[in-house]
Amino acid sequence: MTSGDFVQPPRRVDRAGLVIAGLLAGLAVVLVWDARGLQSAAMYGMGPEAMPVVVASGLALLAIGNFIDALRGNLPARESADPVPVALILVGLTLLIAIIGLGGGFILATAALFVTTSAAFGRRAILIDAIIALVMSTLIYLAFDRLLTLSLPAGPLERLL
């Protein structure tokens, strides 16, 4: 052994990483299982069950990579948990569901999710974020509605367009 050599401590299996890999794999299985129940009206080509399978394939690849890194102990060290950002994103998702469910429409619901997510990432310019969110949500709605002719949940703002 020379003076430049050093011994690294053996890496430990990352149990939390294994749990995350298992959850990703479980979610992939649920998506594929759920996609099997979709009715396909397409006589040829892909039907509506194709996209969940594509997403599930991506989740499965992430699960495999996470599993390997967890076994090797190569996952990065986790920072201390701060529940506020997670709570803000959960509030945003709850608002998204509630606004759409109560007839508020895509634009308002997506704007609420955008603002709470930006706050979760530490941004404090709520008014500017709300304006950006409304503009972006409106452009996305118009792209889906007018260009792609795909309907999104309509509310009072969408009816004005």
C-alpha cells in the first residue's frame, strides 16, 4: 500500500432506497393492471391503454436503477426532512382536485398548483407567480382545446375564451 492509497469503508445497503424502488415497481404494476381494464375503441394502432404502459415502463426502469444503486449503497445522502414543501405540494394537489371537482376549471386549478409548487421550492413572489400561472395555464388550455381539439375541464374562465 502506498501513501496515496486509502481504504474506503464498505458501503451499506440503503434500506430506504430499496423501499423507494419497491414503491416505484408497485406503482408500475398498478398502472399496467389498471390499463388492462381500459376499453379500446381503436380497431388498429394504439388505444388508450398504451400511455399507462409507457409510463409504467419508465417507472420500472427507475425502480431497477434505484434498486441497483440502493444495493450498492450509491444513493446520495438525504438531507434533513422539511415537511413544509411536501405539505405545500399536497395542498396544491388538493386544490387542483377540489377546484376541478367544484367546476372551477383547468386554468384556475392548474394556476393554484403552480403557485403552491413554486412556494414549495422557496419562491415568495406569490402575486407574480399567480400571474405567470394564469398566463401559462391559459396558453396550455388554448393549445389543448384549439390546436389539439382535446377537452380539458371547463370553468368560468374557459367559457370566456
